[in-house]
Amino acid sequence: VETVTKVFYVDNVSAAHKEIIDRFNKAYSGNIEIVPINLPFSKFSTNERKELLTRALRSKSNQIDLFTVDVIWVPRFARWCQPLDEYFPVNERSKFVKSVLNSCYYDNHFYAIPLYTDISVMYYRSDIINRLPGAEEIEKKISRSLTWQEFIDLHKRLKENGLNYPFYVFSADHFEGLTCSFYEGIAGLKSKVITKDSVNLNSPGVKKTIQLLSDLVNKYKMSPPEVIKFDEYQGYQYALKNDAVFIRGWPGFLTQYNTVLDNAQKMKNIKMAPLPHMAGYPPKFVYGGWNFMISKYSEKKKEALSFIRFALREENQKILFKIGGYIPVNKDVYKDTLFMTENNELNNYLKFMENGFHRPYRKNYTRISDIISYYLQKAIQNQTSVEEVINSMQRAINSDETVIK
């Protein structure tokens, strides 16, 4: 009797992931079975997912074979994972979109394989904007990226026209999503504050960014105070329920959440646009995405690799995009002109990616990120001055301080 090898795979198992898993299990029936362990974004924030994975791997458990990590976690998880250099030679790696490859290396070894990439975006309610005089011109400007000042002025115009909706929802809970907004601000202002070897937060760019994030809530009243409780999913929920005009998010909002967030009518009026930027500087968008890693304690590495290769096939990358809105990492998808014509938003993502940037790759990145989001949230809550926030961040990063969640 043939025994089936069961591979335990931890991820946010969306409908798109499930389709790929089902196709694989059918193709390898009687031989390999992928058993998904679902940690959905609707129930677990990225930080909670990181903690659960860390705990399981620290205990050297062989109950997890394969999992995905936020691209920025690769250095953190490398110690528990199998290097993949010998399985994916350099010529094979060249099949991946170049921007994602950086995130797969740690310590000169190839530790991770991209499943999909991501780029931060903004969504807006075109039906609300269309109630303004000169709406067509406003939408054109939005699609090119407004400056923050133009964004602030647009908020005033809406209020003057009696459109008193929450204006801008972003995720300001103590987690990675808030840190991303911080990095976009400083990258847009060309402030290099975190390198491989040092962290120096005493720069005008850092001050300006923290001040802006605080002012959105406290000075301009453009963002509701509730944002300090939101990860992305909770932000989406609030924005739809309360008719927010603009939302910071990630690709796939319209496809991944259309069944969970029961607002089909409102969803139809949502358009995608680039995030605002500081006048005189280019817009900057943070790269996200999730990479496969294989536990070094797994006894089913070969079978896990079979699934990774399967998920990366051109037809399966297209399925991930069509069902889940996940941006493909296989270059061949972008060579299919018919597919690109039929899926024009992919061209928009490619445009955004020209201004994309990666967060710093450091082994202790998650610790630094936790400290930044913890103190940043205090500034947004107006609990302390921007200068104090910067000093506290710098002091905590330079010491062995850990932020208690």
C-alpha cells in the first residue's frame, strides 16, 4: 500500500491558496498531500502570525514543514530554516521578478522562495469624490499621486461641500503596517536612517514623517482616532461601514475580502491610486509580499519543494492573481500580453513598483519595527511630543529594551 506523505503548510489560506492546494493534491494524489493550517488575516495580524510561527519553530517542532513569511522576516526565521541554494540554482532564480529576489537571501544564502509580491496602495470611493465640483480633474490628480498638501486641501473641499465622511483610514495599531507608513514617509524624503549597521533617527525626515502621521489624526482631523486600534483588515471593515473616502492598503483588498466584507455595492465604487507624497519628492511605496520557507526540522523537505515549484508555475501564479489579487512573481506571467491586457491593474502595480523600496534587511529588524510602531502609536494618540517619541525610539533601539505588547 502506497503511503501518502502529508506536508503541513501554514499560511493565510485564501480561496486562491485553496485552489492551488486542491490542484496540487489532485495532481499528486496517492503520493503527497498538502495539509493547510490556516492563519487568516481576518483573525491574526501579521505580528500575531510571526509570534505563533516563532514559538512553534523554537520548540524544534516537526509539525510544521512549510510556511510563508512577510518578506521582511526572512533574516529572523533563517536560523530555523533550510537553505535552498542547492535546490534553486542561480539560473532558476532569474525567473522571479527582480524586486522580490533581495528578500530571499540572508547571510549570502538563499533561504526563501517568493509566492507573491505586494506594494502599498491607496483605495478611494469614486462615488463620493464624484459629488464634488470638478470631480473628473480631481480623479486625474489622485491617479497620479497627490502631494500631502493637496490631500489636506481635498479634505477641506469635501467638508465645505457637506461631505463629512471619515477622510483617510490607515492602520495605526502597534504592528508592522504602521511601521510601513513610517518608512514610506522617510523613504519619500530620502532620509536614510536605518542601515545594516546603524540606526539614526535624529533626522528632519523622521521628524516630518512622525509629525504628519500625528497631524492626520490630531491637527487636521482627517483620520479618525480609532485608527490606533486597526490592522489592515479592521481598517477595511471600518472604512466600508463608515464610508471613508480614502484607505491605505495592499493589492487584493477588492478580491480577497469581497466575501468576508459584505459590502458589494460599496466595493464597486472603490478605485485604486498611488499614496500621497511630499511636495518636491517622488512618491515611495513599500514592498510587501510573502515568501515560502521550509523548516529545517521538517522530514518532508523534498515534498514541500514539490509544492513550492507547483505554486510558482505560470498558470498557478495567474490563478493566485485572478482569484486573490496576489501579484505574480513568475516573470512569464508578464510576458503574456493577452493576460496583461485583460488584467490592466497589473500594469498599475508595475508602475507603482518603479517607485517601490524594501524595508531594511536586518536580523533584529522585527525588534526595531516593534519599537518604532510602539512609540509612533503614542505620537498618533497625542500622548507625547514628536521629539520625545524620537528620543524614546532611539534609546530603546540602542539598549536591549524589548517592547511589551
